[in-house]
Amino acid sequence: MNDMEEHTISINVVDNNNQGSWFVDPVLLLEFADPDVSVDDATPLLGELTDYRSAPVVVGLEVEEATDPGLDIQFTTTGNATLDITGTIGDSSHTVSYTLGAYNLNSVGAELGVTVGEMTSTATSTWNPSESSTESSTDGHSRTVSRRYPYTVISDYATTANDFQIFGYVDYADATDVVSSDGSADASWMIHAVSNATYNRTNDYVYNKQYGVTTEEFTTEGFSQAYASDGGYVTSAKQSGALSDAQQQSLCGTFDVCSPTPANLTAPLMRAAPTAARNGKHAGDAERSILPFRNHRTAFVASHA
């Protein structure tokens, strides 16, 4: 990159087709030999790619009859991909191993639809100095970042001679774990959101109930923080310990833990969620039990959530 020539970096999806879309987010990392020296005076940081291995993308699809009540057919899709890159930068060698995995179970019935899945990614970077390196540590260093995206989406509706009802449910999480060989950057972060809504209408009655909660937790050595919200309002904020300078340098670029702490939360934001906002009921409407045609699916919803 520092040979004063023009360079073009491109990215494409392997075995793509025209029936869908892929969202890619490439990241370019540049390392400078000495960030305190001007570009004109800096010594070029030389390196080369020594090994590149990309396993073929493995995609599986199974179609079978569904066994749960209210469902007729289910589609199970899986996918896996791996990539390993080894090269040298300056007087050290670097290896990056990356794996991607995806699982999706889509079950469909005449009225009920359920999607359960999880996407995963694991990236391990390893640095090893050469025998002539002047680095203080000659044992090398590795760091692994693992991410999980589990999700559940449920959509259901039913009608009778006098009733109509719609039910929607979404459960989503984003979890990241960081493990380093020396323990200096170990951390765990997770955000979890659950929401559902029920709309019921009869000839003379309308009932609309909404529910949504979100939690966020972050932990590392000597520091932790947790938030909870209900109906769009932060209802709980806890923090203990403090990040060291080394932890801030290592973690703040990966996690949003250097943003305002609970002490900075303003009064309008930090309060209990009002019942009216959480339940979303129309004023004057009395809550009544959900229609019987939903009851037999309660256990199914809970088991897939």
C-alpha cells in the first residue's frame, strides 16, 4: 500500500444469484511503521501474503413436514464458510482465521409462521514476532472475537364468524465474546430485545396490546455495566468498576462502552415505563382474555422463543 502506486480493493459474493441480496461490510486495516513520523520521512512497512486458503461455501437445505400444531411444512437452511490468511508485516508474521455459520428454520402453516435461526462468526488473529524482533515479548499474541445473532420471529392470525386476531413476536440478540492469549482484552457483551403485539377485533370491541423490553450487558475484568428498558424507557442502569487505559484502548473501538455512563442519564430518559405506554391499550377499553383459538399455541411460542 505504500509503494506510491494506485491500488483497487474489491469485494464480491461467491456463488451469488439474482434471487436475493447480500449485505457486505468490508473493513480495511492499515498499520503504520511509526505513526509519529511524517509520511515523507517514514520507513516503508514491507510485507507480503504468504498463504491464502478459502474453503468452498457449504450450503444445505432440507424440506420436510412440520410436526408442531398449526404448521404444515418447514425449511431448514444451513451455511458455512472459512477463510485463512497468513502474511508478514515488517519483521513479524500475522495469521487471520475467519469462519461464518448460519442456521435458519422456517416453518409455515395456513395461519402461523415461525422463523428461528442463528448467525455466527469467529475471527482469530495471531501475531508472532521474528527471531530478530526487538519487541519486548517474543511469545506472540492471539485474539479471538466470536459473535452470535440468534433470532425468533412468529406471525399468527385467526378469524371466526365474529372475531379477528393478529399476533406478532420478535426475539433478537447480538452477543460478542473476546478472548486474548494474555487476558488483557477479554470481554463479553450482549444486547437482547423481545417484543410482541396482539390485536383483537370483534364486532363491538377492539383490543390492542403491545410489549417490548431490551437488556444490555457488558463485562470485562474489573468493570461491568447493564441497562434495561421497557416500552422505550430506560428502567435500570448499573455500573461497577472502571476501565483501565489499556482496556479503553483495546475495547472502545469494538464495544460502545465509552459512551455516557448511568450517571449521565438525564431524568426524562431514566424513569419507570408507564403502564399505558407498555400495554398500548385504548383508554376506556377493559382488558379481557385472549380468544381460545390462541391458547393451544402458547406452549409452542414459548418453546421456540
